[in-house]
Amino acid sequence: MLRIGLQISLCFVAVLLYAVIEGGNFHSPFCTLLGVSCPDLVEVEGYTNEKKGYGIMYIDIWYVFIQKFSQSSITDRGIEVVNLCGGHIKGKKDKPIREGLQNVFSVGKAITNIIIAILVDRGHLNYDEPIASYWPEFAVNNKENVTVTDLLQHSGGLTFLNPLIPYSLLAEDKINQLATFLSNQSHCFGGERKTAYHISSSGFYLNELIRRVDPLHRDANQFMQDEIASKLNVEFSYGLPEHQEDRYSPFYEYPMYKILIKIVPRMFFNIPFLPVLHGRETMLTYLNSSSEFAKAAPIFEGFTLDYLDSKHYRSVRSMLSANGFSNAHSIAKIAHTMSLDGEAVDGIKLIKNPKIIRRANKVAGAYHDLTFNRNFTYTYGGFSTFLNATGWFGLGGSLLLWDAKTGVTFSYVTNAKGVCADVDDRAEELYTTFLNLRNKI
């Protein structure tokens, strides 16, 4: 009897564990396990374009999206075929998420790399040229041979900052002092080319590089507003302008009980009946205080993750790697130029020479990344490949992808953080659903 009781108890625990894992990420325990006190059905705004039959085929996207909501935009050969938003800005139930500006974290790296491609197209930069050719002071402490594409591919040897940036230099009026501080940093690997993801450091260097090669010496944010955002009628900024603070959309944090039940068991144990945890090796690396990730994560002394929700963080314009604020429609429209082989987006050609787009999208090689403890396939333009497409993902779940073979661009932006060290499963399901539907047309 004891054995039978134990078996029944184990089965009951297994059912509960599976229910929590498969249940809504941000639902309460009562909702997940008992189906009570569940949130009201979220109203989804937006459309699926009816041109060329999209309205019939892509409406199924709506049914997937309503379970994953925040924002998603999909553009197919110049036509935005999906634009959906669901939910509201945290703490402001009268403001739908479509009115908010969301931190897309590392998706901003992909946007920055598009700016670099524009500057290459205009002849101001060369992917293969040493950074020191444009920034002579950079050529110290084993950094003299680091090329533009090295930095874009996270092989620039600038993975971590040692010493860390003084907090006082994270201000717009200290940009010249920050440049001097950055140029004096040492190559993390003694000049040897190694791939180790630059979590936050690369954006500071790229901002200074953009300032130096742009004929008007604009920083990345000003270049974005003048040359991209205003021309395409989209919203994207590095840092959040003071007058846009009321549109800031904070994140719903992943519930701790979900982390303990849904994530931790799959991190440390291979449990046969549970779904595979994507990025497991990387997540284990996070816990190693001597890992490259632990050294690369801090920006300044005393840095904690709480800083990423502070007004000071939102005021920093030079942190291109992590504090881009935008929405799904805007990032998809900006990136769509990368999937069109030189064709115009709404009459605007951000990159006029299709060879530059092809070079930026061309795979350079597969490398083992020391920070993530996993392999990445990088392109010459500093993007990576996921789900047979090109782009990048961001902390919490944002995703930006494009496919030059099909002319499709996909974006997903969320205000509800996921816990993943890879492409977020919500974004992946939306994208794969879209592709399956598209193939039927």
C-alpha cells in the first residue's frame, strides 16, 4: 500500500509540475493549477492584411498571438501583413501597449549594425579596416588589429570592461571623457581573436566609432533620428527622451515560483517527460561567478539588474547594446531593408548598394562563444542566424529576424519577460506559425 501511495503521489506531483510548466507564464498559481482567478481575456488590436489573401491565411496568427501577446509585426516584400498589439502598459490600464515604448535590449545591436551597414554603404566605413584607422587612440593595449567586423562579430576582445566605466561618465556631456576611457581599455585576450559576446561594451565603442566617421559627427541616436526614424516615420531611440517618459513600458517580471518550478529543475536535471530547456548550458554559465558572462555583465561598479529599470539607465544614449526603445512595427520596418536586396522601403533606400546588404547578411563562420558557452553563426555585418533567418534576440523575449531569400521580416516585442538564453519560445511559435501559413499560399 505504501508503494502504491508513493506512486500515486509521484504521479500527482508530476501532473502538477507539468501543469505549471505548460501553463501561462504570468498566471497565478491558482490560475495555473485550478483554473480560478485567471486574468481577463486580453483585447488584441491591429490587423492582418487582406492583400493577396493574407487576411484569410494569416488570421490564424491572431489565434497564436492572443496567447503570447505584446506586439508583433511581420512584413512580406514591402507589405506589412501582420501588425498586432495586446495588453496595456504596466501600471497604466488606460494605456494600451501600442502607445508604449519598450526596451528591446540586445535587439538594438541588430539596429546598430544596420547603421554601420549604412555608413559602409556611404563609404565612411569598411568592415575589414582596423578600428584604429578611424579612431587612432584605440590602437593601444593589443587592440591595434581589431577590425570593424571583429567588433560586430563579438570577436573584438572587448567583452568585459576592466576597469568598469565610472558612473559619472554615463552622461551625455561626458562623451569625450568616455571615449578616452574606452580607448585606454586593454584587449581581453591579449590581442588573440576569440569570440565572446560583448553584452554591453560593444555599444559604447560603436557609438564612438559612428561619431568619428559620420561627416556631421552625430552620435548613433542623432543619426537614427535624422537618417532613419524620420525618413521611415518610425520610432526608435537609444535611451528614452525625457518628453517620452510617460510612454515608458516597464516589464512584468517572471514570477519567482515559476522560475523555481518551471526553470530550475530543467537547468540542473535532465527530466525525461519535461520539455527541453533551450539555452540550458548558457543559463548554467550565468551562475558561474568566474565565467566570461559574469565578467561581461557589469557596466559600472555596484551594477545590479535593478539599474535596467531606472530613469538614469533610460537617459544614457551611448549604451547602444542594451537600451534601445521602440515597438514591433518600427524595428521591423527599419530591418526590412536587409531582406529586400536594395529595394526601397516606403520609397526610402537606407542602403543603396545591394552588395553591401549581401555582404552584411553573408555568413562569416560558426564560432564557439565563450560568454554564452554555445556556438553562434555570425555574418560579416555582425548579425547571427536563428530559425534559418538573420537577426538577433533580446533579453526578456524580443526578437528581430529577416530572410533575404523570401523578403520576410519578423519582429516580436514583449513587456512580459521570459526566462530564456535563446530565442524566446513565444516569438518562435509566432514566427514558425507564420512561415507554415505562408508556405500554403
